Amino acid sequence: MSEESVTVEELAERADRYLRDASLTPEEYEALKHSVAELAPIFSADRAYFVLGSYGQPEIRRLQLVKDRLNRRPGAYAFLMVDVRSEWTNTYLKFRILADYADAIVGVAEHAHGGFLVEQGYFTALEEYFRKTHVLKREYEGLDAESVDTDADVDRPYSGMQTAIFEMLADAGRLCRWETEEDLIDCAEDLP
């Protein structure tokens, strides 16, 4: 998609649709105007990857690792939500617009604490997001709790809702399981 094909008016129209009965404040509209230029790499890349996950430590390092691997591909642009200007006061709207224009949504799941839990609900509720979602799910079976560098409960790292989403993605061939960072790199490199 060329950057000329996306206008402030188009983004504002999407924003109004997503906000339902509310409308953009003047400040939000100004932020949206500035965002068109900032979003240009998403619009101009051959393939844009929206990478989601937990921003805690050390999880953010693994998100950056996936982003880096994807950005090594010719014509690819991978980004985190935090990479896009923080002037957006409405993170729901920011997520929806970024997800709309990304070619692939890549979730890095490590546990049921924070991260992209709300967004996982959108993956299943909105078919256009589900079709382009891939999740890289950390597995804990056989790992001892002392070797895990997050606060994940190794016996029950994910909620029942997440487990159902993972099963749906596995059935669609868009779930990759990993234990080590080397496995995570392999998962990232296997993404379309």
C-alpha cells in the first residue's frame, strides 16, 4: 500500500466508526494528522508486522528480538505499538488502526499477566484480525520454575480464554510453540 493512499480523512472516518457514539477530540484529530507521516512505513512496506506482547522485563527484549528478525526481511517493516507516537490518548483506537493496516499481527505470548490480553479477544471476535494473526506461544512443560525468567506460573501460565484462542490458531496453522529464545527466533523466521 502506498502512503499516498491513506489520508487523514480516511483515518478520521475509521476512528469515528470505532469510537461509536463519541467523536475525536480536537487533540486526537491533531495527533491523527501527525500520525499519517509516522505510519508511512506501515503503508509503504511490502509486508508490515504488528508485534504484540508484554512490555515487562524481560518480555520486551523478546518482543524486540522478534521485531528485529522480521525487520531483516527485504521489504518488511515490523513494529511494536510503543514504536508509534505516544500522543494517542486512546490506545483502543491506536490498536485498531495499527491492526487494520498491518499485514500480519504477531503475538508473543508468555503468560496470563498483562501483555496483549485484551487484544487477544479481538483476534477471535473480528474475523479480519483473526485471519492475519499468528501467535508465538511459550511452553513451560518440563521447565522448572527457577529456570523461568518471568513471573509466569509454570503449571498454569495461561487463562482458559487464552487456551481456547491458542487452540483456534493451532487449528488454523498459525500457532508456533517455543521454550527457548532460539525456538522463538525459529518461530519468527517461519512466519509468512
